Amino acid sequence: MAQNNNKESNFVSAVVCLHDAGRAAADFFAALDGVLAQHFAHYELIAVNDGCTDDTVPALKAWAAEHLEAPLTVVNMSLRQGVEKAMNAGLDAAIGDFVFEFDRPAMGYDPDLIWQAYQKALTGFDVVTVCPSRQRLTSRAFYRVFNKFSNSPYKLSTDAFRLVSRRAVNRVKAISDDLAYRKAAYAASGLACASLTFEGTAAKDDEPRLDKAVDSLALYTDAGYKLSLGISMGMMVLTMVALVYTVAVFCLGQPIAGWTTTMLVLSAGLSGLFFILTIAVKYLNLLVRLTFKKQSYLIEGVEKLQK
């Protein structure tokens, strides 16, 4: 481990998303600042205020006025826009050679993992994720589906934070200005990724996750295509069965009313068609948003705080 008189010369940034965290935000920054000050000669802290309505930001500023060891930048979003957009704004403000990304100010792990993640990155990895040993049932189910249909060689899972190199940030920004799901974009960037594991679970995310999950599956996997293809094939088989049944009835000369069979086939066929159209509309919506929406987030202002 590096000593205080032999600190790392690489400049690192730490971006933290905040939303109604209260005093916990100041406590998190105090622990984070302590770790970074111990190991790095030059670093910066970036707090993204994602529409906080409590005393999170005032408490953080009060702590910074008394204990801050490095520059602290507070990026104030115009309104709450979610973790992904808030972190995108923070990444745009970061200038470090390496960037630590914290989606929430909760440190349910050994703070030394922050230094261990950096050491891991120096062995040749552009992305290092720190993951808990246990995942929630819904998260486990989502990542199982995501990893099954993803083309990336790196499997995603719930993480507590991640460290990315400047090259990784530039690579994913070159692919898309509006990152719907950053860690999936990192995994799909083609750069080397690694992970560290700690005992426990990650802090609970109170942000709505359904829309993010759907967007992620549509953008970074072929789940939508395979699902729509399967439904199309099922509808084709159903249509063929109905055709064979119709020919058989005609050849055998058995009169039937036909109402039930006709309505069943039409209902099933139209249901499948509308389901496929729903997926197509979702893709079109994403394409329009990613292609034509130039401003991916809105900020109210940026404050620079120094002791």
C-alpha cells in the first residue's frame, strides 16, 4: 500500500450522485476524502445534486467549509433527472485520469476497496467494478436476462461503485452522448474490465428501475429482437395450424360454424402483432431520443468550493 510520502501522481476524480441523502452525504464525503487524501497527491470531488429537497447540500457545504482537503465541485441539476443523467453531468465536469463513480453516498464496504480498485486498474484494466457478494432477487433476475442476451464478454451484476479510466470515458462518450446505462456501455466498449467482490449487499436504490431496465435491454442486448422474432414465429405456426385445420375440415366435409376458430386466430394474431409493434415503437423512441436530443441533461449551475 502506498504511504503518505509516496502518493500516486495520477489525478483522480470522484463523482457522487446525491438525492435527499441528508447527513449521510457529508459522512460519505468525509470517508471518501480521507481515502483519497491518503493515497493520491491530486484529486477532486464532484457532488451532483440531483434535485435534492432536504438538507443534503447545505450539510455537505458545511462539512466542506471545515474539513475539505481538495476542490469540491457541486453540480446542481435543474430538477431530478435520475442517476444516469446526473452521473453523465458529473462525468462531463470531471477532469481526472481515473474517475470513481458512486451512484449513491452509501459506504457499506471497506473504504480500502477504493484504493484496491485503483491498484487493480493499474494492472491493465480500464473499468473496475466493486460488487457485493449478494444480490436482490429482482436484480439477479434482471442481470441473468441481460447477460444472456448481451454480446459483451463481461457479465454485469449489482455494483457498489466503479472506477473508469479516462480512455473508457472518452470511448463511451464517442459512441453516444446520452448514456442510458453507463456500466452496460463500459462493458460493451471493448476495453478490459475487471471486478472486485466484498461480503454484503449494495445500498438500496430508490429510483424507479423499470424504464431503465427496458431501455438497457433494448439498447445493449438483442433481447427485443429475439423476443419479437419468437412471437412472429409463434404467430406463423399458429396461422399454419389454422390453415391446415381449415383444409382438413373442408376435405372431410364436416360443417362448422367457424366463429370461435376465426375469432381465436384473429385475436391471437392481432395480440402478437400489437406486441411486436410495441417493441418496434420502443426502439424508434430510443433512436429518436439518442439521435436528435442533443442536450442529454439540464443543470442549474456549478459551484466550486475550496477550503
